[in-house]
Amino acid sequence: MATAKINAPTRHPDDLLYLTDCRLALEPSLTGLAEIAIKAGWPPKAVGYSLMILSAEMLRQYSDEESQMDVN
């Protein structure tokens, strides 16, 4: 299986389009992952829900790490 290519950021994080660029960079890989899971037999709704939960957990993890850095 080929490794996904994800474009690096080209804008400054303060740029209004920074998060849009990130979403567009991740979308093909995420869609591909979802398609693989669905082909394996997982229902699309379960795949979408699971990806959402995993994303929320990742966001919480990185938010917790940032707040710990602010304290030190």
C-alpha cells in the first residue's frame, strides 16, 4: 500500500485560510481511510462516528498538552 502524501502548510497559522488548507490536505487520506473501513464491512455511519470521536480525542489531547506548556 502506498503512503499517503499530505501537503505541508504554505500559509502562516494566523492566515484565515490556514485551517481550510489543512482540511483540504487531509481530506483525500481521510476519505480513503473511510472507504477502506466501509469496504471491510463497517457501516458508513459507524465509520463517520468513529472518525469524529477519534478526531475529538486528538484535539483534546493536543489542547491538554498546550495548556500544560502554558503553565510551565
